[in-house]
Amino acid sequence: MEKLDHPQLKETLYYEQLPNGLQVYLLPKPGFQKTYATFTTKYGSIDNTFQRVGQEKHQVPDGIAHFLEHKMFEQESGEDVFQQFARQGAAANAFTSFTRTAYLFSCTNNTTENLLTLLNFVQEPYFTDQNVEKEKGIIGQEIKMYDDNPDWRSYFGLIEAFYQNHPVKIDIAGTVDSISKITKETLYNCYHTFYHPSNMLLFVVGGIDADQIMTLIRDNQAGKKFEPPAKIDRFYPEESNAVSEAKKIMKLSVQTPKCLMGYKEKNTEVNRTGTDRLKQELATQICLDVMFSPSSDFYQSLYDDGIIDETFGFEYSLEPGYGFTLFGGDTHHPEELIKRIQEEVPRRLSTGVTQAEFDRIQKKRIGASLRSLNSLEWIANQFTSYRFQEADLFDIIPTLEKLTLEDVNQRLKTHFQPEQFAVSLVMPK
């Protein structure tokens, strides 16, 4: 077991890659009663065309990663996994994103029992024709519910406006039609491709003894048999730098219009890894913070004029193959908001971020990152996301400290270009 010290943050991380390829990271937090664990596979909704070395190429129905996540909780014994966790004093959950699927629990006691439950149910799939057909109805209802959710439609509307071909534009759950094509055979194929330990990461943080927990994990994995690891090739369609459409408008049952807008990342900027990826993310977040945070003059002017309210926010997403900024919220004056944004960003491109603004936001971001390290949930979910992109969560603060005003202004010019801009509007019917 390798010991990774981060003296600046007073954190010690333990790491081991098991013989079956599983990466295990443990972060003891002395004084914490709670433990939080995530068991994550590098497999998300965009991975719908793939090939294992030595096997044929597969194209599977949209939404299958999410469907598989649901079915993993089905046990041959008929026992409900959630009830099992509850009996052991744990709260369990799972989620599927564009690029990963995670299974998780938190507890204040019975950590070893809960960890074994997590490992065992994720590594014991049970699919039948009957339970797959039953799930189609359940997930179909979920899809229809999200189709009527204005916030979700606004968010996906912007992604659809950005992307012409990349599967990130497809809803994570797929469509009622696409999931109707899922069979137990396709589920097992995806499971054995992407749920191999060599494609997964286990992270445990909290009031744990690292030696004891690592021994438990080693013994559990040594008692199971897996096929030898096989390289997975993932295929994505070629994507243009240009946005798919400048403005996408939908009409739903809303009282107040929802307006999201942002900038699509160029192809040259989406495949960074390690520290380069961190640097790009942090520089972009500082740009967004300077322009659109509640402490900015621009935000205050929009708020004072009644153009935005407290729902206005921003974020940056960067994953292999795609990336974008988005900002916006509810507004009774969507066209005025778009106009003001399209005036403000070019002004910023000409003036740049000032040294005073950079210093203030840099300190703010460092402080926020330090506070976040007290949240076990934040650590666990962020750590795996960064690790899958060869970056280290604990490098955020050192990278922020090394970031310069020049880095931020260069990023401002690179990313916030008018031809990369798109808008998603949800208007009242």
C-alpha cells in the first residue's frame, strides 16, 4: 500500500492497485464519525459505441448505462439492496453521468459490513428477460417526467444547441424508444466490458483505519474470479467546432422563462489531462466568477434592473471529448439578458481581468476549496472524477496558487468567443 502525503492540506492518502486491476484509494479523516464510499466505473451515457480488444465492435441503445445502474440493485436472492444498507445503518445511492456510473453509501457504524455489501452487489449482476422488461416501464416513466421538467429541458437544450453529433447531446436516460431495445444480453455485454475491476475505482473516506479497510478489500477481491483485463476502445462521432444552433427555444408549462447560455469548448481544448486539465478548469472558473458572481458589478446591475434573480448561476464542465460553460437562470426578460451578456463578454475580452479582481477571486477559490475538504461527499465524488482524467483533487489548491493573471486572461480570450456562443430558452406555452 502506497502512502501519499499532502502536508500543505494535512491529508494522507493511501493507494493500492489490486492484482485484478482495481484502484483503491483510502483517505482516513481522524475525528470524523462518518464514512463515505464510492465504487465507480469509468462508463457513462456517452459510451454507446465500443470494442474490447479481440471482440467485435458494439453499438448499444442510448440510455443503457443508466438502465444498467438501475438493474444492478436487483439481486438473485430477491433481497432489496437498499433495505440491506438501511438495516446496517447506511444510506445508499447511485448515479449515472455522461462519463461514469457510481454506487455509494454513507454510514456512522458497520463500515466493514456496508463496504462488503457495496463490493458484492456491484460485482454480482443478475439480469433476466422478465426483470429487464419490468424496468423499461419504470425508466420510461422517469424519462417522461424529465421531459416535462423545465430545468432539465433547459440544461439539455443548451447541450443540444452546442453539439451536432457528440452523444453528450443525448439524454442520459435515453428515450422510451431506445430503452425498448435493451435486452439482458446487451446489459451483460456492457457489464462485462465496463464493470471489470481494471476499469473501476473504489474510494473510501472518513473515520477509517486504512490498514484494516485495505485488508478487507484485498481479501474480498481475492475471493472472486474475473476475466483478464482487456483494453476498451470507445468511439465518438467527429464533432465540429461550430455550435449546432445559436438559439434553441422550447415551450413548456412555466410561469417564468428560463434562459441558459454559454460557450462550447473548441476541439483543441477538450482532451487535456492532469495538471493541464486542472489549470484550464480553474482559469475558466475564475473568468466566470469575475464576470457573473454576485460580487461582480455586472451581476449587481442585472439584479438591480430586475433582469435576473437568485436563480442566476454558472458552471463549467470539462470531460474527454467535450466541454462548455453555462450561465443563466429564471428571467422575465430573456432577450434583454442575452443582449446584456453579449455586450459584457466582448467588453471583458477587450479590458481583461484586472489584477485586483484576480487576487480577490483567487483567494476566494482557495478558501472555498479548503472548506470543501471538510465534506466527505464532495471529496469522494470529486476525487474519482479528477482521477479518471489523470488529475489529482489535492492538486487544486497548489494549482490555484500557481495560476497567474496572464493565464486567466489568455483563457478568457481562448474560450469566450462569439462563434462558440449558444442560448437555450424555455418559454411559457
